[in-house]
Amino acid sequence: MLKPLFGKADKTPADVVKNLRDALLVIDRSANQNERKVEKAIEETAKMLALAKTFIYGSDANEPNNEQVTQLAQEVYNANILPMLIKHLHKFEFECKKDVASVFNNLLRRQIGTRSPTVEYLAARPEILVTLLLGYEQPDIALTCGSMLREAVRHEHLARIVLYSEYFQRFFIFVQSDVFDIATDAFSTFKDLMTKHKNMCAEYLDNNYERFFTAYAALTNSENYVTRRQSLKLLGELLLDRHNFSTMNKYITSPENLKTVMELLRDKRRNIQYEAFHVFKIFVANPNKPRAITDILSRNREKLVEFLTAFHNDRTNDEQFNDEKAYLIKQIQELRV
């Protein structure tokens, strides 16, 4: 038999969740509450979250008890604790914010047979996912919200809700944040949304091609080096993924897209050039190039051959790159005017 986790005055999962809810309700009504009372409620929230974590992860002396974890999870759902924690996340201290994400992410991973109860809970309350997405607008909680949102979108049903939300387009703003950590975190979440669930993403890109790539062009043309490099790299991955064949065909038949990529090949920063190369090669390697694409390549044939011949010649150990470069040069040389 397991020893009590906290001695004689041990709290049950139901006790912890009740105290947590009571404290959150005080915070919820903070406009009408004594300031000290609200401070105490915030302290109580932190304390109860720490206890909840001990139920989930165990302690130095005790392994977690599955029965207690199940009870805790059910009480959290019944009392609607998750939306309240996220709503007031900005009011908590750093460690408490970390505990919110830790509890949230662990509950998301829980499975009962083939069921994922927290996924079902969130799917029925899409506003929670929207709140997490919009958390990127608040620097003090952006990274915590990003951690929880990434955990959520590992599940296709929840990723679909975010992807088809009217707020999804905000990612094109968040990934260009002036705060490096926020921009990087937002891009990581954005990339997960666009790559983890292949069929869903292919369907989304097919149905939203114009809107998506009009917004995406702002990323590949961004003045921010990291944004430009990351977005070019992801663009190459998306176009080369066989699930996105239809999207790739649309993208590489656009003369404007080709002109943009050719400009990026000449960027003064070598890593930008390199990522642009991996998009440019898709245009050239296309066996069914439309006339407009062939015309652009033919008009610039001599300059392109000269440029590519001298392009990143120091990558002597990158056999695949050198094979691809040689292939592109040959394809361009053989183009008919």
C-alpha cells in the first residue's frame, strides 16, 4: 500500500482541485476583491498546482498513483480548471506558469485505452486553443502558451481546430515578432501545424492556397534574417513533401514565384542563398514546366549557368548538393530558347 504523499493532513485530488477552483474564482472576481485577498488566492493557486504536480509526477519518496492521477484529471475536467488557469496565466509567478504548462501537457498525454480525455475536453471547447494561440500577443506568457499549444497540436483533431480557426493567420504576425524568443517559438508551433499531420495539411493548403501563400510571401521577403531563413527552409520542405504534390504544382508554375526565388538566390547572406537553392531546384527539375517558366529560365540561361557554376563551391563535402547543382546546370543549358 502506498504511503500518503503529504503525511496525515494529506489532501486528496478532489481537495486540491476544490481549493484550486476556489482560489481561481477569487482571482476571477479580482476587480471587486481586496488586493491582499487576491494575492493570497494567487499564492494558493501556486501551492495547489504544486500539489497537483506531485500527484502526476510523484515525489522523491513516492511513485505517482494512477488512481489518484485519474481522479485528479476527472476533477479538473468537472471543475473547468484548465480555461481558468489559462485565463489568469499572466497573473502568476514564473514557477507557477511553468506548473500550469506541466500539468496541462501531462493531462494531454493521458490515454485511457484508445481515448484521450483531455483532447476530447479541449475539442469541445475550442476557445481554449484560441486563447493559447493569442497568448503570443502577451510577452510574459507567450512561451508558456506556445508550449501548451504545441502539445495540443500533436493531436490531429486539435491541430485542425487551430488550422481552420479565423485566428490562424495571426501566426504570420507572431513569427515576425521583434522579440526573438517569441518569434522562434511561434515559428516552431507554426511549423508543427504545417508538417505533423500530412494529409490534413495537404488538404488545408489545397483549399487555402491563395490566402496562405500570399501571407507566406511576407515571410520569405522579411527583413528579419531568421524569419526569412526559417520560412525558406520550411517552404522547401512543404513543396518537396509528396503529400503536397498539388500545392507544389501550383507554386512552381507561377512566374512571380520563380522571380522571387531567383532574387533570393542572390541574397548577400549565404544561408538564405542555400535555402533558396532548394526551392529553385524544384522549378528547374519540373519536367512539365509551363511556357512562362521556361521563358524566364531561357532568357537568363547564360547568367544562371555562370552563377550556379560559381555557387557555393566551398561545399566540397556536400555530395548531394553538388550533384543537384550539376543537374540544374545541365537542365538549364539544355533549355530551348
